[in-house]
Amino acid sequence: MLKLKNALTTNHVGKSPDIVKLLRIQATESHVVEFDNVDTRFNDCSNWQIMVDGERILFSTRMHERFSDMKAAVLATVAVCGNRATPSDSAMLDSAQAMMKMLDVYPSFAALAEHPKRLTN
């Protein structure tokens, strides 16, 4: 007969060690990238934004986004804003390029969670 042992840790609904509520990373001296509800298991998040000196410059309006979709959106921003001369477009371009440098080195949310310049626990 098989005996089941009780787990030493109790599970709580909605809580997992694989979910990071807020992942904030210092991408450059002035750029901070924030991700909400990061699930390192499924490599997705519920929201992201890039802040420059406390001002939100670039952000996602999607409620659920995979890492690859987020990277594609940032690449599209680089392509669209690359030939524009307005100050807002150049600010979005700078922010997107700062984020792409980080995403090229850290190719998943699990890797980003281990980033040395992570600002949140």
C-alpha cells in the first residue's frame, strides 16, 4: 500500500516561487525597466514599462505577454521610431534600444530575474 506524506511546505492559492510580482531592473543609468507578475515557469508577464528619470516612456497595454512577443514589440518600436525626428519618438527609440541590449543578454524572464542590477527582491 502506498503511503502519501504531507508536504513540509503548505501551498497558498495564487502564490508561487515562480511568480515575481514586480521585477524592476536598472537597464542604463537613466532607464529602469519594470515587469509585473512575471511567471518564470511559462516565460510571460502581465505588463511591462520603461521609465526614464521616473517618467514612463514606453509601455505595453497587453494584459498577458510572452517574452518573445514582448521582444518583437520592442523590435517593432526600434524599426518604427528609427527614422523619426520628434523628441517623443527619439525618447521611445532610446528606451527601446536600452531594453533590447538587456534582452539580448538575458533571453528569458528567468534570466532577467537573476539580473545583477535588479532593484526589487
